[in-house]
Amino acid sequence: MSSSIDYLEYVLDLLSDIENITYKKMMGEYILYCDGIIFGGIYDNRFLIKKTKSLENIGFKEEIPYPSAKPMYLVDIENREEINELIYKLINDLK
């Protein structure tokens, strides 16, 4: 199942306070970037982000984006401030 453009737009709206968020469509899904760094994606209308050390104790559910992929964290929050903090931690871990 491919992700919908409507769901992508919803997630991008949640991330709109963060500068330099971009995406690329790939095989019906969307890869998300911040400052050119891949940090997550939209897979089957699920917002998933990479697992990093600083996010280990947050308690997110792990999900597999597609067969044979590494587990990622499912983001199921809608609070912009929480999402901003989360993405900034994640990007700092990935730099």
C-alpha cells in the first residue's frame, strides 16, 4: 500500500516549524530529510523516524517500514512542540 499525499501534507504541516524539511517520493512512499539528512519517512501512511540513542527511552513503538528494513519508531504525537524537540534531538544524533 502506498502512502497518500494527504498524509504527507499532514505530517509536513506538523513539521512546518522546522527549517529545511524536504522529502522525496520513492516507490509510493516518502523519505523525509532535514538539512539533507534522512531522518524518517512516510510508509503506509505511518510517520516513522530513525532510532537513535537519545530517543531510546521515549517509549515509541517500533515498526518495520517495509520487509527487510531495520525497525523505526512510530511517531503518534500531534503536538508541534513535542515533534520539534524530537526531530531536533534526532537530527543532532544523526550529524
